[in-house]
Amino acid sequence: MIELLKNLVNNLGYIIVIAFIVTNVRSFKKILQKDAFNKVDLVILSIIFGGFGILGTYVGTEINGAIANTRIIGVMTGGIMCGPIVGIAAGLIAAIHRVVIYPIGITSVPCSIATVLSGALSGYIYIKNKKRQKNWYYGFFGVIVMESIEMILILSMSKPFKMAFYIVKNIYIPMTFANGIGIALVILLIQKIHNEKEEIGASEAKLALEIANKTLPYFRYNSDNAYDKICDIIKKSTKADAVAITDRERILAHVGLGHDHHVKGEHFLTEGTKKVVNKGEIMVLKGEDEINCKVKNCPLKSAIIVPLKEGTKTIGTLKIYYAFEEGVSYKNIKLAEGLSQIISTQIEISKVEKLKEMANKAEIKALQAQINPHFLFNALNTISSFVRINPDKARELIINLSTYLRYNIDVVDEMVDIYDEIKQIKAYIDIEKARFGDKLSIIYEIDENLNLRIPNLIIEPIVENSVKHGIIPTGEKGIVKISINKTEDESVKVCIEDNGIGISQNIINKVYSGEMDCNKIGISNVNTRLKIFYGKGLNIEKLKKGTRTTFILNERMRKDELHNSRR
């Protein structure tokens, strides 16, 4: 028995050495460090651990026609570390080899059955040990259990019984001891790979935070080249060959190789990006064929594409490219995932800050309207002219002016009932109509029962813009049409149309880009706030005569946007 134990321990050395070599192979480590195995990974792992089982058979020691072996080390290690599929598959591989290819002695069948059961038991340990702690401990005692079961099978199935008993008496303790020690050592070797995985995760999390610290100012103070700066910082920090950020349709920035055809402002060129936008899941592209760029001879050969999100909604992607195939490692993936989460959070924070900034601008605009000396002077002058000739009209105008001013002063809540906004618009219009008489005509097409709360001062600035900058400068009769109607999908469509001088394309461009002069921020402010609240801003059209401005208000969309921005 002592001599057999020495042989088994000596043979165990071969298993440990080979296990050490395999666990340091990059491709093997890359598979084991994954958070989830795909079908190909499971097949590869099953073959590897099944191969360890076969090796354990070949390096075993013959005793009376039986083989004292270390076969279950590979099988049980595979199941405990990689799950029941790998454990059972590796057990089947090693068992079939034992009974078909190497059917020596009277114990081949019971030993084969025990090998399969070992894979099943190890898979059960994997399922129960969810924290993945003390794997070596469970492996050691799992071996004791399985060796005991194997001996029972040998005694009950092998003939003659006397020889079977002799075999069990001589191999039970040596095999149990050698295999118990062996599986503990092999598991510790493989556990080291998992520990490296955690260390990599911590290291990449630290790097992601450093990148976040560097990029934060560009999110906070957004400018035309902010995303270019962010991509450049990520590229230098990750040592990637190119980095890009997109929204759901277009490239917002691309820095590095391929910038000649992956152009800022244009639609993205790869199908992978579309899939990530649609599915909201990370995608690793391992070669030129998977990247599938529409431009031939693109220097980008592999990539990680991660979704950027607001809550559960994918709003764009972060893409990290490499100039060689198979350039994406587990380390790269963990870093990209961390950057995705941090950038998504920074976008949400910057959006909330921008909302506050726009709210402050809206408040400033309201204050300007309250104290605008020209408006007040003209309104009061109009009222005074009616005091003697038409006191009732003067009283009506005073009420309109008080309504107009009270709305601007009293409204503190960012959201107001749409009919309060309409009442304030009508008060403003009645004052202006009293001034200009029949030169100003207003057409109202407003649906009833519009159960909707909207951002305050979101419609009135557009109406005011039509009167002041559309109708009045013509010196002729003008019409402003205000339409507020429900649509089929329960949204509310707002349309302000006038037949005035018409807005210039230059002003339209400035409104869309948010580059209006600070003393003319009214309509630009509305456009920005609409995009923040509802995801889409104004649609401004220059007509043959006049201007048409439309936008959509949707309570459900607003709730989704606000909910996402606050998460």
C-alpha cells in the first residue's frame, strides 16, 4: 500500500506540471476568465478536463489487473470550476476512454460509472457553491465521497469478488489520499486565474475612474469638440488604436486609425454598432470580417462596442478599436464595461445640469419679460388711452396685464397645466391687439380636455416671437395662428404659424445649434428644453411668407425622460 501511494504521488506530479502549463496558456485563461461560457467554450473546457481524466488513467499504476489512477482529478476539477455541463461531459469522455480504449482489468465498468458520477457530483457542488469559495475544500471531500462510491461499485459489480475485495483493500486509501491532495492543488492553480480576473477587474475599475476624472470637465462644459477630447483621453489611457462615440445614428467623434472614413457627423459604417444600439448589449468583434466595415482596407481589425444608456434606453455606443485581430482581451472588455457605465452616468448628470441651466435661462427670460421697460411702457400707455374713451376695455387690459405678470412671477414649479400657459398667451395677445388694433389677427385652434402638464414658458416665447419679429416689423396686417391639438397617439401637437417677414435660415441654424446671442435666447431656450424633456426639439420652417414652428408634447415620453435622468 505504501509503495502504491508513492507511485500515485509520483504520478500526480505529472498532472500538476501539465495543469500548471495549461493554466498559463493565454487562450485557456481567456476562456476561464469569462463571466459566462458560450457553447464553444464549454466544448473546449470539456475536452481539456476530459483529457486530464484520460491522462490520469495512463499515468495510473496497475494492480491485479485494475488501475490505481488519478482520473477523477481532471473530471471533478472541471465540474467544480466550470459547471455541471463541463463536469458531466469530461466524465463521459474519460469514462468512454476507460471502458472502450483502455478496458484493462475487472474494474473498467464500475470505474467508468464512477467517473461519470464524479462529473455529476462536481457539477452539483458548482451549483450549490454560488460564492465560489473554498473550492479546494469541496473538491477534497468530494473525492473522498466519490472514491468510496467507486469502491462500492467495484465490490458489487466486479467478479470474482475475492479479487475485487483485494483490489479495494489495496487501492482505496492511497487513491483517496492522492486524488484528494491532487484535486486541491489543481483547483488552487485554476483558482489563481479567477483571482487574477478579480485583480484585473479592480485594476481596470481604477483606470476607468482615472479616465472619468479626466473626461468629466468635457461632459460638464459641453462644446463642439468635447467628444473628440473624450475619445482622445480614452485612446491614450487604454493604448487603443482608435476610439469612437456615437449616438443612435451618427458618429459623434472618432479619434485614431480610420478617421478618414469614420467621419464625425456621418452615419456609422459597421453593422455591429447597429446591433449594439438595438440590443443594448456589449459586442466583441474579433476580426476584420466581424467588424465588416463598408470601406475596403480599413485598418481596424478588432473592437469592443459597448452601449451607452440612460436608464434602460440605449442612447449611443462607445467603440474601442485595435489594429490587429484577436486584439481584445478580458482586461480590455472589463475596462470598456466600466467606461460604458461611467460615461453613461456622466451623460445623465450633464443632461440634468443642462436642464437646470436651461431652467435658469428660462427664469431669466421670464424676468426680462416682467421688467422689460418697452413692453410695460407700451402696455400702460395703451391702457391709459382707453381709460377715458372705453373704461371697460381699460379694465379688461389691466386684468390681462396682471394675468401676464402674475404668471411670470408666481410660476415656481417647472411643470404647469397647459391651459395656464394658454391663458397667459391670450393675456399677452389681448394687450398686443389693443396696441395694434386690426393690424394683428389671431386664430386659435385649441382642443378641449388637454390633460397635460408642460414646462412653463414653452409656448408663449414662440407666440411672442411671431408677433414681435414676424408681424410687427412688416407694418402691415398680419395673422398668427395658434394650433394645439391631440394626435392619434395621445400626444399634443403645437403649431405656431404667422405670415410675417419670415425667419432667416441663419437664425434657424443658430436655434438648432444653441448658439443664439444671450439677449435672444427665448426660442433657442425653448428648443433646448424641449429636447431635454421630450427628446426632440422645434421644427422651424421658413414659408414663402412667414414662419411655421411646430413641436410635440407627450406626457409619457416626458415621464420616461425624467425617470431615466434621475436614476
